[in-house]
Amino acid sequence: MTSLQTDAEPTKSGVEDLPGNDPFARLGIALDDAAVTWCRLRERGDDDEDDLLIWPGDMDQAGRVMASNGFREIRHLGHGSHRAFFGYDPRTDRWPKVDVVTTIDYGRLQEWRTGLATGCLARRERDSDGWRLADDDAFWTLLLHDTLDRPHDPFRRVDRLRELAGGAKVDGTGAQIATEIAGPRWTPARIVDVASGDDPADRTALAGALGRGLERGRAGEVRRRRMAGRILRRLDHLDPPFLRSGLTVALLGPDGAGKSSLSRRIGEGGPMERRSVYLGLYGGARGRPRAGRHVPGLGLARRIAAMWRGWVIGWWHKRRGRMVIFDRHPLDARLPDGRSRLGSFRRAILGHILPKPDVVLVLDAPAALLYERKPEHTLERVEAQRTAYRTLARRVRGAIEIDVSRPLEDVARTVTAAVWDRVDRGRVAR
């Protein structure tokens, strides 16, 4: 059993800007320490996203570094060499993302391959924020990214292109690729002038020439990759169960611990879709009398069937890469209830009938606070419940005990961090 305190404090002015609290800065240092060859593709700015280029031969090591720094991979089909890694920062309740590529390709489906990556990594330069592209590479890669990957919204970063234009070379690899795509009328010098100039009409004309060139150039090769990318993305959108794996989370605790409220907050705003499944022993259809309820064993059989039905629903969502929150769970049946031997036998069956969830959270708070929140039982009864759940937490392997005496927002952050840490070391989606 692991015990976690909800010590996440609300974000204070300036705290998130400290270097030691920057997850991207920490990751860059860790990549260097692991001898990974990498560089930043674009300026990060104030976004919660970083774009990194990594040498293909170092990608396995980089993946291990990502995982050890709290970043978990959510992979999707049809995105070329792009691999998305997400972390969670409980101080700010934000989800930093690292978008990693091992090749530099262009088009909405990365259908135009360039071979730029090797040279870009060889020419990378060191600055206070880690490794960055040389100005020449930065100019041409940003220009092609903003016009070919986002054709409906080109030249979003004109100011940055103007800053880089002074270092742009007209005889480099990037210039050659841009001219090949745009056509011979667009010389490298003209492209630099237009991209860094003040005439929106000229930039629109350049974006159009690059877009048309992407469609007509290398026609057979590009079209094959585009078709393959579309098929893979369509397959990805269908969420087939053999592609991804999510995780299941069970919330246990005495009355007043806030299980239902917390279930709506775990993982909120994160990269994994969430589903809530009720697996309580009682309540809903389980609590309504039915015909034949006096037949020996029939009630138990119905409860077992209901338990398995809920578990299968959760498993089905898990196989699609979702975070499944079990609001209550048959593990509750392992609590002592002081009933007859037959009742204890029934509860023993129910308490062990389902596979254990990936994460078991046992919520705890002082009895007086639980009673104040939900005064349905006597204070003595609440204290007895609390003691029983704490005993259960010690008996269930890997269970995490959570102090829920603080505000819901702080508790949700701590719980989300604990759950995200249990996501399978960077292999949520394959």
C-alpha cells in the first residue's frame, strides 16, 4: 500500500516559470545525461507543448528517459514518425506535451519526405534552453511546416520567420527542398524575401505555390503515402481494441470521502478519454426486488452477473485506450460486516469475483470530517468504516491510500498524478 498526501498547492505567480519547475527543461537535461542526440524544432514560447527532433537510433533510449520523467506515450496511427508524450503537473493542473519526430516530413499526412533530419542534428546549436536548430535550418523548416502542414492557416509565425531570415541560406538543403516544391519561379532568395516581407498577398501566393507543388510533385510516391496515411488515421479513429490499452481505476472509501465527485475530476483535461462505470454492490437495479428473489442463490447469481457486466464494459473501454473510473467496486465486499457465516461467504465470493483493477485508490479522512460531509451514520460507525477501509488498503497489493481531507481540487490533482504515474511506462497506445 502506498500513502499519498494531497500537498499540491494552487499555482502562485511566477512559480511555474522557475527553471527547476519547468518539465521541458528537466527533460532536456535528462536527455543530455542519457547521451541522446536531440534538438528543439521550434521555439516553445508559452505553450504546454515542445517539438523535439531525435536521432532515430536514440529513440528507444529517449522513450525510457521520457517515461522516467513522467511522460507517457499516446500513440496514434497515420502520423508518420510523430510520437506524442504527455506528462502531468499537479502544481498547475496542466498536461505538458512533447511531440517527438525522428524524420522531418511535410504535408498534413507527412507524405513528403525530406531527409533533412540528419543535417539538422549535425548542425544543431547549444543555447540556454538546450539544443536548437541553426538559424538556416530553423527558417526553412518553420516555413515549410507553417505552409504545408497547416495549409488552411499558413504563416502563423511571420515575426519568427523575419527573425530567422537573416541566417537563411539560399544554397542549403532547406532552400533546395522549398524550391523543388514551389517550382522554378520561386527562387530561394525570392522565397526568403516574401516570407519575411510585409505583403500578405505575396505570402498567400507563396503558400499556394507550395501547396500545389506538394500535390503535383513526386506524384506517385506522395499519393501512395497520403493514401496509406488516410487509411491508418481512419482505422485509428475507429478505436479498434487491438491498438490501444488504457487503464482501470477503482475508488474505495467510507461515506463522505467524495468518491462520486472525485470520479468526475480524475484525469480531467488529459489526453485519455474517460469513462465512469458503477460497480457498487448495491444501488440501482441491484437494489430493486425482483420476482424469484426467494430462490436460493438467485440473488447472488444476479449480483455476480451485474458485476461482470460492468467489468466487461470497463474492459471494452480500456482496450480502446480510455481511463475507466470504477465508482465503487466489489472489493468493498472484503470489508468485515459482522453478519452470518452465509452472508460472509457471499461477500467473500463477491469480493474476489472480478480481476483487480490496475489502480486501487482508498480514500481516507478523519471520521469527524467524513461525518460532517455525510451525516447518515453515527460517528462511531463512520470511524469503524474508516478503520475497515484502511485495513483493506493494506491487504490489497499496490493500493494507494489518499488523504481527502483537503479541498476537492487539491485532492483531484494528487489523485490524477498518482494514476498517471501508474500508466504503463510510455506504452498506453501502441
